[in-house]
Amino acid sequence: MKLNRIAVLSPGDMGQGVAMRLKACGVEVYTALEGRSGRTAELARKAGLEDCGSVRRVVETCDAVLSILNPGAALDKAREVADAMRATGRKITYVDCNAIAPQTVSEIDAVIAAAGGVFIDGGIIGPPPRGKAKTKLYVSGPAAATLTQLKDDQLQVRLVSERIGDASAVKMCYASITKGALALGMELMIAARKLGVEHALEAELNESQPEIFEWVLSRSVSMPPKAHRWVPEMLEIAKTFEGVGMTPRILQGAADMFELIATTPLGRESPEHAREQARSGPDVVRGLADGTS
């Protein structure tokens, strides 16, 4: 099937970046801003997206929907699109690109299939594809090869398999080390500042673990505004691991850490405002430590 018209629900920080790369591929890109925030509407406007208003109108207009939103809302959005498919009689392709467990993917697959739609499992790895940044979209499922028609250096589609859940499994395992390790790194640095030993710890890390220290600091810069979204993502990873007999507790702890960060002044900023501040890693650590009780 040729993908000429694709909707991105919704154009937040990552969704907007993906939408712009789809436009660069020559695809007409739409969204549904009914009930969305002013920030989301502004991001959509800057990306030049066509607003269909409602999800029903999206289904009437588009060949496919890419769901890119808070993982905790993934199942509800799939149900909304499925209801629109039943109401309109249109059977479109639904690509879930959210950070969710294979078990959750199976639930969404069943919801879309029951409405007659085609489901593709997706997992995004990398930053929003802006500037020179590159993002990988891993896909799996019987219809996943459909997305390989999207050819772009910055939004790279990678076919995993024909099995639903495999793309999300890759994402879950990958994010467990990138975001899970960042949660631990931030916790220990915040704790060191609260304990009054931050400078001694910094000197030791610079001497014995410079690569790890720099990795945590560099990753911390853009993290706080995303922390609220990473809470359900960590819980989905915990669910993934528990499903194969591993402990969920490590990633449940990471979820607790991101939940704490989300309550701080830095955590309540928008990604756009945070980028404008151009803070360093140490600035972020100090801001988070001083912003938590």
C-alpha cells in the first residue's frame, strides 16, 4: 500500500520531529488538534501540519496513523482510532510508535484488528530528528514492510521481523539501559549534593569513571521536561521484564526517580523552554537537587 497521507498523533517534541521528516519524504502529514494544548497546536503549525480537527476526520482522510505520545495514553488512543474506523467504515493502517511493553502491543493489535484495521508495531530509538540528529524507527509485524517505502537519512526505518511485539521489545531492552542508567546516575548525583559531597564525588568520577560521568551529565541536559513521560515508559519496561521472568523492581525504581524529577521546576518546563536556557549538566543536577524536598 502506498502511504500518501499520514497522521501523527500527536505532534509533541518527538512527534513534531518525525512529522517534519515525513514531510521531507514527500508525504502529506496531518494531525488532530481537537482538545490538544496550545503548545501542541503551535508545534503542529511550525511543522506545517494539516489539522483535521477530530480523530474521526483523520481516519476519513489518511492512509495511516502514527501514534507518538505518552506511553500511558497509547491504549486509549488506539481505542479512539478504532472507534473512528468503525464509525466511518474506513480500514487504515495504525502504527504504534510508543514506548510500550510487548504485552501492551498485543492489546492494541487486538483493538485495531477488531475494527478491521492493519496494525504495525513500532519503537523509536534516538532523539527527535531535528538539525543533524538521526532517529531510528524499528518496526515489526506482517505489514511492517509497508513503512520501508519511507526513505530518509534522519528517520531511518528498520524492519525487525514479521512478529508483532518484536520492535517494541527492542525499544524496551534498549531504553532500560539508556534511561534506566540515567535514572540511577541522576539519583546518585542529586544525593551527593544533598549530602554535601558533590565536589568530592565529581573529582572521583572524573578520575576513575570519566566516560560514565560525562555520559550522565550530557544526557541530563534535555531530560527533566521528559521525565513525566518516562514514568509510564519505565513501568512498561518493568512489565516487559516481568513477563519473561525477570525482576520488574529495577525499572520500577527508575520510574520513581523520574516521577520525582517531574515534580521539580525543571521538570515542569517545556522542552522548548529548557533548550532556550542552554543549561549544562552540572546546572541541571543542581537545579534538580535544590528543587526536590
